[in-house]
Amino acid sequence: LGGDGSTTVREEEEAVDAIVAEGVVGQLTDLLWRAIGVVHAEEGAFDPKIVELYQALAFAALSIVANLADSVPDQSVLEQEGALAVLIALLAEEDPSLQYYAIVGVQNLMATADCVGALL
């Protein structure tokens, strides 16, 4: 959180718990699904600036989800909130940066039997 090492592990855990409790994972998952829909919509369906904005939002949301996948004490929350499904969908994206973060997120979620079972 405080990249300068100023936060303790406990403070980071509390921050992650608060993020999960606030429903942020579900909101990020919804944002990613909307972004996929906008980016892959028929040409001309959206203003190009809107498409560009959603691409940037997708990258930021995906980065957060991938990092949360490595940080949350109960990773099944991410699977329950749909994060695993959207990460799997993003594995097929053409943008290598999105693919990379999707791979990282899936890899981070593979620490729990629930998520491994959902992937298989």
C-alpha cells in the first residue's frame, strides 16, 4: 500500500479486508465485463474516446484484481464475485498487457482448491 514500506503487514491486511467488505471486487469485475463489451462492440457503436477510456479502465481494474488475487486471505471471494471468470475471458484478449495481467491473476488465484476446481 505505502510502497515505501511505511505500512505494516497487518495494516495491509486490514486494507484488503476493507476493500473486499466494500464489494470492490464485484464492482471491478462488473467494470471489466462492461469494458470487454465496449471494446468488442461493433465498430461505430461507441465513440472512439469512450472505447479508449474503457481500455484504460480495464487495464487499471485488471491490475487491481490480479494484485488482490495475491493479497486476499480468502481467495474464494474473488471466484464468488466473478473475478476468475473474467480473468479467464481476458486470457483471449489481443492486447498482450491485458493477457499478462489476466495470466498473473489466474496464477495468483490457483493457491486455493476452490479456484483450481473452478478453472478445471
